Amino acid sequence: MSTIDKHPERNVIRVQLAHNLVLKGMTAAQMAELEPHLVVVDCQKGEALLNQGVHEMEQYFILDGILKRVVANQEAKEMILRFADEGQMETSYAAWRLGTPAPYSIVCVARASPSCRCANGSPSSSATRGSSRSSSTR
């Protein structure tokens, strides 16, 4: 994981983020303010970015690949709630805002390289992993 300004593909990542459904309405100044809070992460297929039951708030801006939101019952049977791919965002914001644990996991379905992660409005010290590239903030 690395910050965008230190990533070798930083210019491509900035263009991808500018086309993200959630971020595309932001001004250049707003993007510049957000960027230091984003961490670029690479994830492998099957790797969990967020585990069901944790008290974390993160947003994943998917640059490449596919993520899925899944919920597991006590018998460990999983149900897929949704898929998200390039240009979309996946988050645990609602649970964080309500002060409840994440009711689902976010798992990488297809290799993705890099993804940006942003969580809790402060710089992240750890990267999300997945088979797709995404950007995340913490």
C-alpha cells in the first residue's frame, strides 16, 4: 500500500478517481484535500477488505476489479448482497454512523490493482487488500 503521491501510477489513479461516481463532482481543490487521506491497495481474489462484525468505517473507491458485499449466518452460509466494480464505491459508513458493527463483509471477487481506501476521515496506516485496485481513505 502507498499514498497516491508516491505510487508509480499516480497520474492514472488520479484520472480514475476523477471518474468515480461519487468523486467526479469534486473540484480540483477538494480532490487535493482528499488525496492525502487515500491509500492505494492491491487485493487478491477472496481477500476480505472489511470483516463482518468489526467497528470500522472505510470507503473503497474501486479503480479496477470487482468487490462483493456478503453476509454470513451462524452456520457460516454466505449470501451475496451486491457487487461493485470499477468506478463505484463500497463502504461501511451506515454501520459506523449508527455505532454498530458492520453487518457484512467486503470481499475481493476478481483481482484488482490498485484501489483507494479512505476511512474515518484520517490517514490510514494500513491498506486494504483485494484482487482489484482500489483507493481507500481512513
